[in-house]
Amino acid sequence: MANSEDATSTADIRAVARVAQICALFGPQVVELTAADIADATGLNRTTAYRYCASMAAAGILERGSRRGTFALGGLMLELGVQALGRRRVVEIAGSHLQRLRTAVRMTAVLSVRGTTGPVVALTEEDTSRVVVMTVHPGTKLDPTAAQSQLMFAYGDASAMETATAGMSPAQRARLETDVYSARRQGYSVVWNGSTVAVAAPVFDDKGLAATVALLGAGELDLESTLEQLLATTNALSAELGGGAPRAVG
């Protein structure tokens, strides 16, 4: 009897993990998926993938998409997402700080919080004063090499770094590890991608890293002035949350 209960429990846990894996496939750029898409991404056969989708739709986790045969995140996920963000005080208080920062430096300001596999954008204040508008949509899961990701790894646990670098080549992993160490030593991160740049700094509450704030821009950058404004904002947010400024390491 005990073995039977253990087997059932294990199967239930696997099912929960699979549901989470399916939900994680959706994002700002992937709003609808077919069962075949999900099967290809998860390794399930198509029949099993469809059964998962149908069961998740019945529970409100997914819903039928606008295109035939597709599924999208359902109302339950929307409700839970709103509740989860609402519980993060940093999201509640950051809006006015980001607006002032955006105006001061004329760059787009972005607040991200920790997701399951890295930072997720929670708030964006776009700078529209320039010809080129740099932006990122709320809900976007950031790439492991992004400036805000480097800070999440620098001040987070080692398992997040291990997960993020699992598919990287040794050279890519070594480069990211160097960038993460630099981010922790400096207390901020700067990532150039051609002519565009992201400058990010961490926000702390009384439990540790609460969020990251980044500035996005293009063209020439007065890094010293930009960092001064950015760090003043993140320090103010940290103070309001009961946290402290990051300490550099040697």
C-alpha cells in the first residue's frame, strides 16, 4: 500500500512539474501554442501534450487561443500573476521612482523581479524624447547575459547560475561568470550590444535582492552621470524597502 501511495505521489509531482514547464513556454512573444508546439518543446508525445492542454484549459490554467488548435494562458494565471506582483512591494512603489529617473537621464527605465529562471520585467517607463525608443515589454523573461540577469546571478543563489548556463559552451559560460563577478564587485552592470546599452543596479529589501533597475539607451553615454542617477534611485528604493546598498567585493 505504501509503495502504491509513493508511486501516486511521484506521478502527481511529475504532473505538477510538467504543468509548470508548459506554462513557462508562454511569454510576451509567445502568446499562443498548439499541442504540437508544446510536444516539441517538452519532449511529450502529441497525444499526451494535448491531454495536458485540455486538462489545463478545464482548470482555467489555459484557454483556447484565437487561432484554431492553439492554447493561451487562462484567466487563473492572470489572476495569480496580478496577485503575485501585487505582493511585491517594490512594484507598488517603484513607478514614481522610475518616472523621475527616466526624465533625469532621458533613457527608458525598467524594473525587473526574480522569475523561475531569471529576471522578469515588471514595469517599464519608456523614454520617448529621442528618435530611437528603447523598450522592453512587461512580462519579458530576460536573456541570461542581460545586465539585470547578471545582477540576479551575482546576488542570488548558485543554482540559478547553473540553470542559466546549462546549454552554454565553456567559453560562453566563462564570459558570463566573469561578467557576473564584475557586477558583484562593482555593484552594477553595464552591457553594450552594438550601439545600444543597458546599465543596471540592484534593489534590496530586508531579505536580500528584491529587484533590479535598468536604463536602456542608444548612442553615446555619459556613464558616470547615468550611474549616479541610477544608483541614487536604487538606493532610495532599497531604503524605502528596509534594505541597504550593495557592498562591493574584492
